[in-house]
Amino acid sequence: TSFLFFFHCVLAIVGFFWMLPATIPLWYSFVRPEDQLAPKAFVFLFPGLSLIFLLFYNMLTSQLKQHETALQVLWFGTVASLIFLTIAMVRIMVLVS
């Protein structure tokens, strides 16, 4: 399931990248609206972070094979992070299109 979210992120970005405007709202913590904008290439931040989470998960699972509870917590955290990244990416794409 984790790789499924990653591939959906990548496919969505590749499929809709040409439709995105030159700047996208990414930095919502800034007060002024013009400071919230980033170049559309920053949308690749979402699959990049997803890939980092997946690699980190795979690295730790090989070392924690005998700790069943730790593996479950790690799996849940990884899937939750990927879901939140996917939701954020979809929200931005819907907002700008």
C-alpha cells in the first residue's frame, strides 16, 4: 500500500504537471499571499518526501524483524505520512486547476 501511494503521487504529478500554473500555493504558513507561492516544480517535493519515507521504512524493517510491535507502529506512521502527503498534493492540484 505504501508504494501504491508513492506511484499515485508520481503519476498524478506527471499527468497534470503541464496543467499547473507557473506558481502554486505551497507555503501556507506565510501571511502574505505572494509569499505562499512556489514554482510549480516544487510539486515534486511530495513524491520526493514519500520516497524518503519509503526508503527509511524499508531500511528500518530490515533491522527490526524480531520487533513486531515496532514494525506495526513504523508501518502505520509511514502509511499515515504518505496519505497526508497525497492529500496535500491533491488539495494543491485541485486548488490551482
